Amino acid sequence: MGDLTNNPIVQCGFAGMCAVLLGIIVWLIKQLLTVLKETNTVIGENTKTIGMLHTTSNEEIVVLRDIQAKLMARPCLVKGEQ
């Protein structure tokens, strides 16, 4: 029996297996790119939401400080702290 690597059937089998594996790799890369695109979209939306929450909480802090200043201007509340 000779060297099996020189057998044309074995060589065709390896070539076919390589083609199948290459196809699987290409398919997996396409799937990965799709997932990355979706992930980047989600990350972008989350970043925008965080920015809006930051703006909203800053506005709320300003309003709360104004309310606190108005409450502390009341004599009945200031008297309790002395």
C-alpha cells in the first residue's frame, strides 16, 4: 500500500473539507458582523439615554436647590434649626 496522501480521493476529500470549513468561517464572520452592528446600535442608544438622564438630573438638582432655598427662607423652618 502506498502513501495515502498521494491518493486523489483523499486529496479531494481534504479539499472538500477545506471548502466546507472555509464556508463555515465566512458564515460565522457574517454572523459576527451582524451582531457587532446590532451591539453598536444598542450601545449608541444607551449612550444617548445616559446623556438625556444626565441633563434631566442636572435640571432636577437646580429645581431642588431652588425649592430648598425657598423653604429655608421661611421663618418657621429657620427657627427650628437654631
